[in-house]
Amino acid sequence: MTAGSEASRISIELASRETGMSFQRTQLSADRTLMSVIRTSLSLIGFGFAIDLLFTRLRTADVVTGGEHAARNFGAALVMLGLVLLVLGTVYHVRFMLGLRGLRDELTADGLIHGQGAFPVSATLITAVLLLLIGIVAIVSVVFSVGPFG
């Protein structure tokens, strides 16, 4: 496009580029939402595991007696809540991104936006999956007192 181009073509080109950039902003927004889910899940998993570990150590040192299952159950419940939240947030993120990619492909095929490179898999999604695996190990450790954290 040059300054001598028809004004309507310039307007269409600018709108097309702006729409393409809005897809990038939407992807980044979805990543930020998933990061919020990760932070909340990490807090729940960490607190649940720490509560179980704290009360296990206090019982071992004979500081606290009785109620051995209450602390374990509460810790396990927090870890499970964190895992469920993480799974739901990850599934929502993946479904949202697939829908966004489909919409972008439709607009590209219709010539309304320029074809751009594919959305890369986000580091946030990879982090969510890794945290999910660590959370599964933590819940197994809390419930069965085995594993690397047991």
C-alpha cells in the first residue's frame, strides 16, 4: 500500500491487519487466564501437601495426638481441588484456543485477514500439564504415603 492507493483499500488493509493483531491479543489473554488458574491450583496443591506434611511431622514428634486422618483428608481435599481446577482450566484453554484457531482459519480463507503462522503451543499450557503431573504425584503421596514426597 502506498499513500496514492485508493482510500477504501487502505482502510480495508488496516482493518485486516488490526483483526489479525486482535487474534494475537486474544491468545495472550487466554494465556494470562490459564496462568491465573495455574497460580490458584499451585496454591491449593501446595497448601494441601504442606498441611498433610506438617501434621504428619507433628504426630511423629508426638506434639499432636489423634486426628491423623483429619489432616490427611483435608490436605488431600485441597490437593484434589487444585487438580480439578487445573484440569478444568486446561481443558477450557485448549477448547478456546482450538475454536480461536478455527475462526482465524475461516477469516483467512474468506480473505478477510492475511494468513499468519500457526499459533504455537504456549509455554503456559506446557507448564499447566507439568503441574498436573506433579499434582498427581502429590495426591498419591498424600493418600498412600508413598512416592518421592512420602
